[in-house]
Amino acid sequence: MEFIHHTDGEALSCASFEPAASGGPASSTRAVIMHGAGIGSKERSIPLARDFAAAGHPSLAFDFSGHGDSSGKLEELSLERRFRQALGVIEAFAPDGGPLALVGFSMSGQTVVDLTAHLGGRVEAVCLCAPAAYGPEAWPVPFGDGFTELIRRPESWRPSTVFDVLAAFTGRSVLAVPERDEVIPPEVTAGIEQALRTKSRFSKVVLDGADHQLGRWLSDHPEHRARLVDLCARPHDPDHTGLARA
């Protein structure tokens, strides 16, 4: 079902998917999938959202303002507004306060962590796909008002909240990384992996042949989408902290 949700002064385009009635009992865990920056949109996330629904999990993909079919201008968006918009959509999609699986691509890796810090125990699982991390000073800065210059400062990502929040996370976690990533510094990926290995039930998937545009790549590789859904959504072996290549 496609609908418009009004939050943060914007009209956000959303697409939700429910498990088929004939597919067995639906899970109480709802999956929320968030696209990356730039040309990212919910269209790249819809195949993954459908896969979550096919696995029994109600799912949602949406466009942040300035992206896809939502209102607003990209240059007026910020990490802070991304958090507010995602939270507004989640409150409308899952008003019962039930468990969530949060999936974030690239910039939305930071958004997933911001939501996890805010929502606490509601977040049952996180799936981070080529995730980014940003220092706190970048959080309120509109993308058209010096944001790019700020994040290009050497090691500006080091004070990010991402690492401490993920080190404290005890749910299921999946880190999906491409074979080659021309955007995310390898130190960021390594720091996120180290944090996730601290307490969470962790899995890492290396996607051979993929680049940073994982949303686009996964839309053409259903078998790998299914692998991510399985790792993110199924009951997990507490002794497993493995690496898989896909």
C-alpha cells in the first residue's frame, strides 16, 4: 500500500507491505527500510521490503524529504531532520510500540543508530548496509549549508555516536558490505564491525561484485536480499558471530 505521511513539515511518500494471509502467522517485528543520500529513494528498497513481508514481517520503505516522491528540497534536509522524519513514520507505521528491525543504507546507517539510541529495547535487529558515520557537529547542518565541507574534514567521523551506541546494542545485527566501497572509509566500516561484535548477535556479509550502491545492487540480486532478511529476521544462534560471502 502506498500512502503519504505528513511529518516534520513534509509530505513523505511511503510504501508498506503486509505478509500474505496464506503465508502463516505474521511476526510482530516490523521492518523499516531507509535509503541513502543523493539519488537514493524508496524504489530501491521496495524489493527488500517485499522480501521481509514474504518472510512474515510487515515492512515499510519511505522517501526522506527531497527524495523520490516526497516533498521538500534535498539541500534543506539534515541528519537531524532524517531522524525526525524516520521517527514520525515509525510512530505512524507501528503505533503499538512493538519490536522493530531497522535497515539503513549508507547515510541511513547513522539514522538507524540515532533511532536505536532513542527507541531502546524496541529495536530488535539492525541491518547496516555500507553504513556511514558522522560526527555530532554535522547532525543539525542542512545538506546545502556546508555539510559536505564539514564531513570532508579528515577523520570528522571519529566522534560519531555510532560506535558507542552499537557497542551497547544486544539485539541481532547484520553488517552488509560491498566487495569494493569507494565512499565509506575502511576505518569507519572496521569501527562499526568492532562495535557490533561487542554485545550484539552479529553477522557480516561481504557481497562479491557489489559497490557502494547496495540498494541498487540488491534490487537485482534476490538471493542476496533473501540472505539479509534471513539473518536480520530469524532467531539467531547466540554463539554465531560469523562472516559470510555472498
